[in-house]
Amino acid sequence: MGSKYTKRYSEEFKRDAVALVASSGRTVTEVARELGISSESLRGWVKKTNGTGQTGAGTLVAAGSGLDAAEREELKRLRKLAADQAKTIEILKKATAFFAKESDR
């Protein structure tokens, strides 16, 4: 489905972009904007490089960041828990607004 206008980037450019995300502590979107590339392209490169497919909240935990397997699993579990709690909070906010509106009638 690729367009004839699709840009092709060298493997070196991709590696450097992923390394910039890992070392800068900035989000994938910020780095992509700075480099003038699509954030989705950069996010895909990061996922491919990590092998885990986890970028969590737009940031990258570099493979050589000093986390062992148990710490990575704990981080993955905590991120999932935080996402679940955020969904719960959003549902409760909507329910509160609904019932506040109903009680005004």
C-alpha cells in the first residue's frame, strides 16, 4: 500500500534517531518533530529496535539502561496498572457528570 511519495531512510539514520530517543529522555513525538519525520515511523523503529514493542507513554527505556529482566517485567506490569487506573478514573468522571446532570432534573 506504499505511496510513490514514501520517504526511505537509511539504516544508519534510523539507528541514530532511535538512539536519540533513548539518550535524550524526550518523547518519540518530540524527537520526530525535531528530525522532521513522522512520529509513527520513529515509533515503529523504536519498537523494532527494542524487540518488545513497548514504548510506554511515548518514552523509551533503552535496552542497555541497566534494567534486568525482572525490573523490565515489573515496569511493564506497573505501566499496565497505571493505564487501567487511568481508564477507571475516566469512566468515573463520566459517571459523575451523568449523575450530576440527572440530579438537576
